[in-house]
Amino acid sequence: MNKLKQVAMVMVLAVGTVGLAEAHHAGNSQFDGNKVLPFKGMLEKVYSGNPHGYLYFVRLMPNGQQQHWVFETDAILAMHRAGLSVRNDLKLGTTFALAYNPALDGTNGGNLVAIQLTSGRIIAFMTKDNVETANKLLRENLFNNGTPNSQSQH
């Protein structure tokens, strides 16, 4: 009977672990990974956490109203490896351009794919296809001012 209890415990732990891993990697249930859209707004708050962080933006609409947006980011270590310093590069009150996968529920926000810093440098995250699409969107649609862009593909 002791052996049976051990086997049952191992199975329960294995199923629980798979469930946790699936829950964490369920980004495709929250964001449309087939779309990469441009966004431009002023950074109002940064939350750096693990396994994800969040960037909070405000966008001024033509009618004068403000829209608040939230973008999920990679973990702070992954952002650092991609070349982004949260402390030095993300200053509150600064306007940034970014590319994102939109939220499936229609809320203002999504999953951060790439961000263009004030220096013109683009830091991209996610898959290679999304990175290429995001870089193109950021270069052509948002910052067409002749600033050279050095790109990081991660």
C-alpha cells in the first residue's frame, strides 16, 4: 500500500506542475499573437516583476481625453538581457513608441513586442517574426524622423 501512495503522490505532483506551467504560458489566451500594432504614449508608471512586468501609459486623444493603457513585459532579467535598463531607459513622463500584441478582451493594452527608446534604438522581444514586424512598424509608422535605429533581436 505504501508503494501505491507514493505513485499516487508523484502523479498528483506531475499533473499539478503541468497545470502551473500551462497557466503561466497562456499568453495566447490573453493576447493576439498574430497581430503586431503600433502605439505611442507617455509612460506614467512601471512595475518590474517576475515573471512579468507592466508598463502603464497615457495617450492623449484628439478630443483632449486621456486613455490609459497597460502593456505586459518580459521579466526584468529578460528585458535587461535584451538591452533595456528599466532604471535608465524608462523615465516616467517620457513619450515612447512601441509595438504590441493586442489584448483579446479589447482592453487598452497588450503584450509588449518592441519599444523604441528616445535615442532611436529599438529593443525587441518575443519571436523573430514579431520582432521583424515590430521593427518595421516602429521605423515606418511612428518615428520617421531620420534617426538611425540600432536593433536588438531577442
